[in-house]
Amino acid sequence: MKIRRTNLPKLLIISVLVSLFSIANSNSVLAASGSGEEGEEESKTEFIMHHIADDYQWHIITIGHTHISIPLPVIIYDYEEGLKVFMSSDFYDEHHEPIAHGGFMIDHGKIVRAGEGHGSDHHGDSHDDGHGDDHSDSADHGAEEAHADDHGDEHAADTSGFLDLSITKNVASLFLSMVILLAVFFAVAKGYKKGVGAPKGIQSFFEPIIVFIRDDIAKTNIGVDKYERFMPYLLTLFFFILFNNLLGLTPGAANLTGNIAVTVCLALLTFLITNFNGGKAYWTHIFWTPGVPLPLRPIILVVEIIGIFTKLISLTLRLFASITAGHIVVLSIIGLGFILNSIAIGVVGTLFSTVITLIEILVALIQAYVFTLFSSMYIGQAVDDGHH
């Protein structure tokens, strides 16, 4: 009974935090789906892809018609005019309507060259015309004009002649997770420097996880005599994925591990480490598979070569699909009440999304484990000397 009483407050605190996360996500969905009565049915669902996509600003929350966002640095190297650095807030006016700045503008989530008539002052002048008495008509007119420009002006989608080096939301989240990782594990390392005593504080939390990765993943799949040089990579891989999976579940956070560019980079690191450390037995099995009749060797060779790259693809898609699908499911359930304009469905959806969020926390841990496990298995196959 004492165990139950001591664990109950912790359980209640965790439940309240998860519920607050779901309510905060609901508020973001409300702002995205209920921004105007003139919105079409398509606009009621496009907020889902907007929340999981990358962006040039870090949107926190929308209160009424006020957007609270953190502007991020835009870094553009124009091959003709040189380097241009400014904040992403320069791409929007006081009404949060998109405008051009420095000859560039944001079009469908990408920086493109602004066509003629998209100067920085052009959008502001449109608000001073004869439409000042009706903001909705002015907004509709601006939307129609922008829509016509997207299809009629070839320069509006021009992405040539410059290099985009901007700090996007995903890049900012990458830096944030790096800072958190360094802070956590410098604190853990500091605990070990003090002596061999029993681990305390944050060290006591992470030590069982590190021991588990060492004993049940690295040693088991790579071997007792070869695992040590791969431990830094496996630990970095596991905690990087885990931290970013959990950060992605917080309201307003970036969807870093749900970005296929990030997952393919992680998979590519495993791919390179595996093949550059491949021993004689590994490459012999690929190019001259033992026990295969000579006429079938060319076919088996093609299969083995394809198998090398399917490992890369499977690692990439497994993490990307799992994290992205989880975010889409949670946002879809929360947004169902707004799409159907039903308070009852909205309340039930928010409660149900709380359960899904708890499952997503488990998925975040499982995906970090699975990616690290398969990476260790591939490395273990590569360094195996073939003697059993």
C-alpha cells in the first residue's frame, strides 16, 4: 500500500502534464482551423501538414488574430548580390500577411525570388486603397491576387540563383536538442569524476539506460571484444533520437525526427560505419556467398547488393513513418471536433488524444531502441570475422 500511495502523486502529475499538452495542442488546432468563417473545407485539414512541416519561424500560439512566433534567422547567399541575413519576421507585415523582403519571399514553405509587383512596400499599399473599410474583402482580394501570382507569375516560384542557408524550425530544434544532450551528459560525466560511489540524481536515471545499451544491445550484437569502439556512436544515436522524439510531442515543438532528411542522415551514418568497418567475411559473403551454386552467384550478388541499400532505406522510413504518423493521428483526433463543429466530439477527441499521446511517448522510446538495435546488428554483421 505504501508503494501505491507514493506513486499516486507522481502518476497524477504525469497525467495532468499530458492533459495540458493535449489541451495546448487543441488550442493550436483551434487557431489554425477557426481563423475565419470564409475558410474552405480544405483549410480545415491543411493545418495538420502545417504543424508537422518545417518553417522559417517558430510558431508558439495564436490568440485570436495575434500570432506569437519566434522569428528565425534567414541566411541567403545570392550568387549575384552576395550574402543576405535578416529575420524571418521581415517576410510578414503587421497583419501577419506574407510580403517580399530583399527580393525574396516565402511561397508554400520555401524561399523563392519575388516576382515583379512583390516589393516590400507593395503589400502595405494594398491596405490603403478603397478596401480599408472592409478587412475581409481586402484579405480575400489579397489571397486571390497571391493565388493568381502563384499560377501566372513564373518568377514567383524561382528558386535558382541563390543558396538557402537559413536556420529553420527543425535546425533550431536540432541546436536545442544538442544543447540539452550536452548539458545532461556533462552533468552525468561530472558525477563519475567525483568517485565510484553510488550514482545520484540525474546520473542514477541515465546509468541503467547506458548499461542496458552496452550489455543488451552492443555486446550482444557486436561482440564482447569489438563493441567498445562503437559505444559512443550507439549511445549518441539512441539519446539523440529519444530526446528529439520526446521534444516533438511538446506543444509547438518541431517535428525533427519526423523529417525524412534527418532520418536519412542518421541511417546514412549507420550505413557508412557498417560498410567501412566491414571485414573480409562480410564482403566475401556479399560478393562470393558460400554454399551457392555457381550459376546462381550473379543473381545472389545482385540480391546482396540490393540488401545493403535496403537496410539504409528501412532505417530511414521506419523512424520517419512512425513519428510522422503519430503526430498526424493526434492532430487528426484533436481537429475532428473543429472539422465537425461539435463540442462533444471535441471533448472526447481531446481525451482520446491524451491516451494516444501516452502511447506516443512509448513509441518515442521504442523507435529510439529499434533504430539503435538494428544499427548494432548491421555493425555486428560487418565486423564478424566468420569464426563460430
